Amino acid sequence: MRVLAEWIQTDRKNDNNQGPLELFGSLSQLLRRMRDLGAKRIYAKKLAPNDNSKNQVYLGGDFSVLNIIPHGEIYSDSEDKAGSKRERAKARVNFFWITGNAKYVAPDTNLILYPKYPEVRMSGFLKGCEDAPSDVMTVRDADRVLVIGIAPSGEVLGYAAASTSAVAREVIAAKWEQLGVFLELPSGPDLKADPKSMLLAELKRIFDLGWIMSQKLRKDGMKVPYKARNGGGYTLEAELDITPNGYSEPDFMGWEVKQYGVNNFTKFLPKFPVTLMTPEPTGGFYRNFGIPEFMRRYGYPDKSGKTNRINFGGIYTIGKDFHADTGLRLIIEGFDENSGKITDLDGEIALIDRKAKVAANWSFKSIMQHWNRKHAQAAYVPSLFREPPPEYSYGPRILLCEQTDFILFLKAIAEGTVYYDPAIKLIGGSQPDKKRRSQFRVKHKQITELYYRSEVVEISTLIPHALL
């Protein structure tokens, strides 16, 4: 046995056939190793007997895990089994098994989507890996544990703990926050400081600050004044030490933190609906002929009288008639609203005209990629604004939402809860300026329909030291 730094590492092969040997002597050692390798969020799954390399690892009876585990593009793969071919949707995962002093890529790791059940499984996690934990992942022992760490780079770090190991015993014995099939483990050194409590403690601190000068956090970590009227989010991020980013990594310890403007802290009425995502169409006239031709066919002159400007706007909801200005209506194909299941993963959300021609569409696979960037956990924080000088105040009522799912998004589209609200413009003459803005939106009071679990927390009544 080799002792390396603060953890214990042994060879995976046990010459005495006494079962798997431990690579880490405690859960804290494993978590420290994952953090050293870049993990910012860490989860654990208690493995059932069927969770093994033969039967794959079950990741849930919905698609919510896709918002937790980073993955590549979703593609169709033909499987020839017992002489019959069937199409399966898969997505590659940049997965590594870790040891005390190295990490080993598992190049064939995939998520497999079964939309008709629905469920997601993970497969191929042993194949082609130089040092895979076959001794743990090929057996049917109860009380095994899979620990995964998520890095901002998109890498997924894995460690399989045998049922007899200290790591497995510690995971099973403690009470952790549940997120789908996963337990959420601390991403910091304090095993008692769970991310939700730490987030609420920070939001309580910010609430107690009262009015805060509008600011933005620079990449070098310095706070600088910010004068534009969209400073509510930047100011909150600066207080939370979050550098503004254009990628999908969650803001604070796995939580996406979103502020929304209100007129007062009595009724908490949002000023604007929530923009969920802004994906460009993947097909139809828009894609085939470009924005200028699309706008000339389906757009309309600016209603305020601005010259050389064509607009494309309006509200498009499933079940509504053709829009008076554009002659288009929104439809969905490949989703059964009654059963809540995807009937065709090659389905689409589409705008069609009165001749049933597709003006623009979004394939399920493409829009799923956008939706999967939505974070599994989100905190919605109300804010007040005043000037001069520009200042913001946050709280005291926080909406916490957990476990989103693409199927919930499709259901909300089919029911008319989520709607298409574009703001596309064509400005100018021979070489016009194109303004793209394909927005899918929802009223703030209906945002909870896109999550499996939500709660409202009155942080003004929380005692900070009791949170940690």
C-alpha cells in the first residue's frame, strides 16, 4: 500500500480476493481530492443492485439529470439487438475515474435517454478506461455509492465506493439534501455547511445591508460603479462574489441566482416576465433563407413610424389562432400532453403560416441543449431600485426552485404557460442591421411549474449563525 499526502491509495487488485480495497480513508479526503481536481459541485448516488456495468446506472425517471451532469450534443444511435434495430438518444460525457494521484478517462461514457418511459441511464463508464473501478461497478452489492464531481470545464469526476468502505458508510449515514436521485454533498471543507444554507446566509447578509450602490464585479475581483439601468443582477452578483459570465456554470455553489425588479416588498409583483432562453430557430424559412427574407415575408413595418425598420414580434401561445400581424401560429409536434411523454425525440416546436408552411422551428434536440443549461437549482431574489445615485435593495422573500426538466418545459409549452415572445428587427436599406431575439418566456408567478420542487423562504426572520 502507498500512502500519498492526506489520502490512502492502494492498488485496485486484491490478491487475497477479499473484495475491493479503499482508495480514500474518509469522505472528507475524497471531497478534498475532487476539489483539487476542479470540482465545484459534488453529488452522490446510492447504487441499487441493478446499477452496474451490465444494466447501466439508473439516473432518474425524468430528464432532470441532464441539468446536473454536463454532456455533449444529443444524437441518435442505432442499436442492433437480437436482430432488430432501434433508435436511442445518447449524449457523451467527459467522464474520469479518479484515484489518489491520478484521473483516468472513460472515453465511452454516455447518457442514454429513454423518452417513452421516461428515464436516463449512464453506460460505457468502464470500457476503454485504464484504471476503472470494475471491482465495484460489475457487482450487485447493496450500499455501494457513486460520487461525482462537476467541474466548470465540463469534466465529470467519478469515484465508486464499495459497500464496505468508509466513504460509502459516511454517505449513507449522513442526512444530505436530495436532488433527484442524487444527494448533494458539501463542495467546501465544512461537511456541515450545505450549499442551500450557505446561499441563504449570504442573501440574508445582503438583505441586511439595505441600499447598495449599483456595481459590477470585474474579472480581477474589483467592484466598480455601474450606471446602466440593468444593474440589478450585476450588483447582486458582485455582493455574492460572482464574476459575470456568458456560460452556463451556476452562480453560487451550484445555485443560479436571479434577481427580478418589483415596486415594493409588500406584494412582490414582478415588473417583467421571466425570459427562459433565447434559442435561434434550427429550421424552416428563417433558417433556409435567412433573417432578411424571413422579415420581409412575415414581418411588419414599425408601428411607431420609424422608417426603414421591419419588426417581428407578438405573443405566440399553443392553441391560439394565427397572429394578426405576422400570420403565424405556434404548434408542437412529438409530445403527448395527456401522458406527459415525448412520442418522437425528432419532434419540434414550430411557427407555421396559414398554408401550413414552417416559417421557423426548433427541434427538440436543439432546444433541449439550451434548456439543459438551465440549472437544477435556482434562487429568485426580488429587488428595489432608486436613483440618484443608482442603488438596489434585495429581499426579504426568496423563491427557491429545484429540479427542472425538459419534459416540464414541453408540458408548459403545450399548456400555454410558456410562450414565444420574439423581438426581431431589420433596420436599414440595402445592407440592413439584423437584431435577433427569439425569446421563450413565462410569467413569474408560473415559474414554479418548471420545477419539481419549490419553496418561499422569508430570510428576514432567519438567524444567520443558525444557518451554518
